[in-house]
Amino acid sequence: MTSTDAPRPDGVRKLYELMRRVNSSGDTLDVLEEVARGVVEVLGFGVAAIARLEGDTLVMTTVAGPEDVRSQIIGRRTPVSVILNEFAQADEWGILRYVPHGRLPDEVMGAAWIPEFEPGAEDDAWHPLDALYAPLYSATGELLGNMSVDLPPGNRVPGRRDRELLEMFVVQAGLAMSNAQQRERLAEQVRLGETLQRVTAADRLLGLDLTLHEAAEAIATGLRATQVWVHCFPDGEAGGSEYAAGFPDRAPTHRHDGLRRDLARAAHELGRPLVVARQSAEPGLWGAQNVLALYDAASLVAVPVAAGRELLGNLVVLRGADAPDLTEAEVDAVDQISRELGRMVLNTRLYETERRLVAELQEIDRYKGELIATISHELKTPLTSIIGHTELLEEVGSAVDSIQAISRNAQRLNRLIENLLNYSRIQDRREHVRRAVDLATVCENSLDLLAIQAEQGGLEFKLVCPPEPVVVYGDPEELARVIDNILSNAVKYTPAGGRIDVVVSRDGGWAEVACSDTGLGISAVDQTHLFSAFHRSSNPDALSIPGTGLGLAISRRITEMHGGDILVESTLGQGSTFRVRLPVGERSAVDVSAQER
């Protein structure tokens, strides 16, 4: 290596310092300033300028050289396509690009800064129209910026030694930009992740209006937006509910409702967010241009709030004139946020629909109870009169068969009305008297009432009780009605010669009354509707026996109000076992109170 080819010690020393700064400093602009000054002060170039890529434009951010030159070119913006075209005309010197004068059109050169000096006559003399560039790439080959130098040492085309040193400075500038890009992308990922997290967390707030306002503020903060609007279209099924939110303006004006809808539908059809900038000249976007002008915004992003193919609303984000264009990651984040908002809106609509249906069912149930009670009371008065007159006729000794038939059927109708009134009262009841009730005593009293009927039917009754009382806390009359219903059904549906066993027991915290019979039994199909009001068996033998279909429904309701339940085990033609289970001691009162609350 000759003395002219040997590297300059000061250049190597400066490169070493730059390498340390690039790997340790977080201030990219300072590092780029040192690179540019190193090219001028160490390598002897008159001017060194570095431009960073912003979108599709190269923006001159760093200039080293005379102050008058710096003031002329700092901040200059050049479309990246122009620079790429110059690269295509250039000679490749490693990572450098040299464009001799005369290769580029005059209109391109007319827009560039050109030094004023007379070129020499030597073959390697530097010409004012010569250009020397160095594209700055990331490790993945992504263009990050461009370095340009001018006025080389001695106004001569740089030799191999100077080019090699220049390449080393270029590499450091590229590394600084690449590190800065990675830091920016990491910070962007964190910022967008926090934004999405805030939007998701807003779903915990009570009410969709508060949720959307919190989401709008989170979006505006995370995307550095000047205005955010979220609007949910009315849901016809939910009674026309509509929600709108914004930040910093809290609610969007109705003046632009149609425009927001159109933009959201257009984005919905495209399947991606719709970005509209000030320079967009499409006729369909004139309304958007008016909104941009009204809010002094440079661009807006419109995205549908949707669930699948169903369009639920829209999200519009305005960016200020001084804000950079949305990055691809930010556009993706807006799209993801809109899907999250769609999920929130859909869940709210489903909840509102469910709440409305529950209210309607409760109203129907209340109306049904009132209707049953009203009709039953209205029937009770004339029926009491009919029963009274038939009893008078029977007392005077009338032997007409029709009178006895009227009396039997009137009594049957009276029992039906009593059951209807009991059912209506039990359905509406929220409280009952609670006192100690011994289930063994209740069963004994019920058997006494049914003893004559069982004897007439040729049935064998057996009651098994433990020596100690089995006490539950509840309404004595209501619990007696449950036991009466269960035992009377066993007597009613057990043929002559059958057997009925009643066992009262206690298992831990539960008391149980089990009634087993050898009666008709219940099919599996009928068991699914057994405790429904007005249900009658599909078995012809059971249908031939009079009944209202309300006894078991009333019994289960009373049992549930006491914190218990009724279970059934049955096989058609082999009999049935009904088990009434109730919590013992004070537990029943606690459970019932908690249940009713």
C-alpha cells in the first residue's frame, strides 16, 4: 500500500468514535450530525447532507458545510422516485453512486443545489454538475435515506482511498438510521399495544356510551389524532338505540352523519380502512375534504365498526397537518380497534335484546297471573251460588240424578278454581312465614286425611319416620300442601291392591320425604314436562282420572321458595318415587332469603 492509499489516522479515529456513538447513543440526529461533520472535517468534502425517508419523500434533515449552503437545502423535500431515477443513471462505486455531469435531464438538475466554481481541465476534475450519492439501507435492504456529498478535496473526483473512508462513514449513518428505525418501531408497537389495551379495558365500564367515550380518548391519545369520532347505527330490534362519542369534541355533529356512513360503507366494501388525504381529488371524497378543512386536518381514516358482515357503525380518525402520514402498523391498529369496538357494540346489543326479552316475559307472566286470578275470582262467585243451591235441593230430598251430577261437577270446577288461585298466589309470592316444621308430623296429618280414600281404594299405606323430629324452617301451610299433593297423587294413580310407602329421613343438612307407589308410572317423555303448569299425562289410563295439572307445578314452586327441590324416579307401568328435599334447621331461612334477593 502506498502513502497515498494509506488511511488517514484522523479518519480512522473519527470512525471509531462514531461506531461507539452509533451503538450507544439514542439521539439519531446528533449521530447523523457527527457523520456529516466527519465527512467535511476529516475527509475534506465541502458539503455533506443526509436526508431521511418519510413516506415516499426524502427530507433533508442534516447538512454540514457553509451556513449559506445549509440554509438553502435544509428541510428540502424530494420525491424518492426522483432519487431512484438518478441512481439508475449512476456508476456504482460499491455502495456509492456517482452521476457524472451530462447524464441527467436539465429539469432534474435545475431543481438541485449546484455549487458555483469553474471546473479544472484535468481528467479527474470535479464538475459542478457531478453528483455523488450513498443510499442508506437497513440490514433487511429497506431504503431509509440518502447521503449526498459535494465539493470533494481539491475539487477532484474522489480516489479509492477517499471512497473507502466515505463508505465507512456511510455505513455508520445507515446503522444510526437503522437503529433509530428499530427504536421507533418498538416504541410504536408499545404505543399501539397500550392503545388497544385501553380500548379493550373500556368494555368494563357500565354503559356503551361511557365505553365509547373512553375508547375515543384512548384512540386520540394513542394515534396522536386531532379528532376521533365513534358512531353506532341504530339497532331496529333493540328499539332504535344509538350511541355516539368523540374526543376532544365529545359528540359528532349530525351534519356529517351521512358522510361518515358513506365512508364506513366504502371501507367495509374494501375490507380495509379508507385513508383520505387533503390532496385526494376523487369526486366521492369532496365531503371528506370539507371535514379536513373544517378541522385543519391533513388526513382522515374511516373504518367500519362491524361484526362479520354486519355493519354496526363507524370510526373516523383525523390527523393534524403537522402529523406524519399513518404508518402501516397504525392503519392495522385502527382496523383491529374497530373490530374490538364491533365486538363491544354487538355484545351490548345482545345484552339489550336479552334484557328487553326478559322484561317482556316478566310482563307476560305478570299479566298471565293477573288474568288467572281475575278469571278465577269472577268464576268463584257464581260457582259458590250454584253449589249452595244444589246443596239446598239435596237437603229437601230431591232425587233427580241431574242435581247430583251438577253437584259433582260443580265441586270439581271449584277444586280447579282453588288450584288456579293457589298457583297464581304462589307465583307472585316473594315471602312466606318461617317457623319450625316437623316433616314427620306433616306426613302423619296428610295420611290421616287420605286414610279413608286409601281404604276405599284397597291401598296399603306405610309411614317410616326416624325417632327424632326432622325439622325444617318454612311455611307450615305451604309445606303441608306439598306433602298433600304428592301423597294424594300416589293414592289417585295407584290401582286397587297397590302399596304406598312414605319415608321421612335426614341426610346431613337435608331433610327428605320419599313417597314410593306401585301405581301407573310415568313415561320418560312425560317426565320432562311433569312440573309444568296444566300438564296432563299422555297415558290414557292416567287421563281417565280427573285432575287439573297444577298440583305438581304448585308443589315445586313452594319447594323452591324454601330452598329445596322435588325429584322423580319412575318407570311406566311399575310405579313412581317422588322425593321432596328441603334444607334443615336455620339454613332454609338463609337460603330462601338469599334466593329471593
